[in-house]
Amino acid sequence: MRLGRRSHQKRNLAQAPLSLGQLSRIKRPGSVRGHDLGNEDGPMPKDTTPGKPTTRRYSDREKADAVRMVRALRTKLGTEHGTAQRVAGQLGYGTESVRLCVRQADIDEGHAPGVTLQEAAKIQALEQENRELRRGRSGRGPGSGSSRPRRARPRSPAGPGTTRRRR
């Protein structure tokens, strides 16, 4: 009896043992070959456009709807566990995205400690201003030095147009 690629026939014990090459070609039920690892569910969808980020940006309206739904589900169930994941599944959003939107909304409304979006924008503007001030003071930024450009290499002591002789 000759073993084919997808042979599931029982072997006669009197036959010679299978080689490693033959063993690797046998497809056992429930097993996955090495080159098939990660492809159990099929290939990844290719619905992303080149040059675009793979992350989805949600509008403020979508975020507000998700936050409202999560809060409604939390009051209905009486627990916070699994609510963001459930709403994310219903809306087709990422679980972590919904969880972070709810968390930021809680911070902005004063229900949880943290930096609000308005405070974060103010901090960012102040840090940018500090960078600009430091750049102006250190003399490294544009417009902070003399207007005359520096030469790449100093002139020779003999003057321009003369060459030095080698000994």
C-alpha cells in the first residue's frame, strides 16, 4: 500500500515505518502543518488601502454614541465588566477604542481622576512655546544668529588663487 498526500488509511503493522518526510505529508485531523500556522481561519482581509493608516478614526458623534451605549448597558446590568467589549461588538468598533473613549469621557466629566482633553491641549501648547523660547535663546534656531553665513573651510594664508608646493 502506497501512502498518498492525504491518506488516512490504516497501515499494516508489518510494513516498514514511515520516514520523516512521509510523516510530515500526512494530514491528521485537527493538526496544522508548520507552513499553515496562523492561517487556520483563512488569510487576513486586505481591505486596507495603501498609504492610509490601519487604525480607524472615529468621529466625535460615534464616540459619544458608544459612550452613551456603554453607560446605558452598565446601568442596566449593574456592572462594568464586559460592557465596552459588548458595545464594541455591536457597533463594529475596536474594543480598546471604545474602552478608552469611555475612560476619557469619565475623566472629562469629572467622574474619574486624570487629565482632561482641554488640559492636555493647554499643556501641549505651553510645551511648544517653551521649545520655541529655548530654541531662540540657545542661538541654534533659524533667525537667531548673525545674518552672514559661515564658510565651510577657511581661506589659505597665501591668499586666493595660489597653490602650495609639496616638498
